[in-house]
Amino acid sequence: MKESSLIYDWNTVEYEFSRNPSNHPHGVWFDDETLRDGLQSPSARNPTIEQKIELLTFMEQLGLQKVDLGLPGAGPFHRNHIDAMLSHIKENDFSIRPGAAVRTLMGDIEPLVEMQAKHEMEIQASAFLGTSPIRQFTEGWTMEKLVTTMEGAVSYAVENDVQVMFVTEDTTRSNPEDVKMIYQRAMELGVRPLMRMRYMWSCNSKWR
């Protein structure tokens, strides 16, 4: 098997780029990932709930618009921390909008449905899915399986009034046609917020 079949090289493509300001009418928003992606380094320790609430309070004071509170699908410990931070946001009438990272699995989205009902506030789901050929090869996935998985999870979220920001993972090694196809399908299902792309990193490497 050739390496080129597993890793798409974007550096070989010559792009023509022009920015149309009319397509970007909104101001800059900050989505703070300190409490989620900021804890992914092997040298980072998980803060106590008191420390997380302190960080959350600083984010509110700085005027940040959105915060990722964590990954509820990681287990009860993380769900309890997210639940406590949502209570803090509501009790103090914070303006910052809460969100949470989820895999494209209904089991990850179900806690958000429950917490939205409990706290009576919208929680945005940042649903991520790996799309690169090397990730598909490693996991035994196909694009058909990825699309089907995404459709089930996104449809469940939309039907339960959970706003979805769809995120492709390992995007810099993905084929642009695959990325385009899966984003188009996500938007057809009701994904509307601005979407972002994530890098993948190994546990022994620096951020790329």
C-alpha cells in the first residue's frame, strides 16, 4: 500500500484564494477550548471543579462568547463537572454560551438532551468525526459508514433541539472531496453554525 493512499497531501495543490467580505458579515467570536482540548496534553492535569469554575468565571469577565465544557461521553466524572458548570452559568446569569464536545454517537448526545432540559439552556454539541484515509484504514471504517454514523447522531441531536457544530477530525490528512461531501450532508440535516476543522496529534508530539 502506498503512503499517498493513506495521507492526502494538501501541499501539492495550488489554490486560488479570494475573500469576499459579504460572506463574513459577523464579528469575531471566541470559543474557549481550555476545559476540553486544553486538557488533552499528557502533561496537563485535570483541574478540580472549583478550578474549572474559576476559569469559567474569568472567561465570562473577559467577554468570551462560548466555552467548551468538556466531553460528557467520557463518563460520570466529566458529566458531573459539566453539570456543575452549567449550574454556575445559570445561577450567575452568565452571557457565555455553553457547549460540549461529542463523538458522532447518540450515547454522547443523550446527556446534552438531559442537561438542556434540566438547566433550561441551549448547549451546543461540537460533534467530531475522523475522516482521513489513514484513520479509516486504522479503524476499519469506510466513508459510507462515516456518513451513516454522522447522519444518525446529527439527526438525533436536531430532533431533540440540540444545536450542532459539526467538526471533521484529522482534516489535514483527509481528501477534500470526502470532507466536502460529509459537510454538505451535515448541513442538509440541519447543521448551521460555523464549522471548524481539527488536527490530530499523537500523545508524544507537540501541537501542530
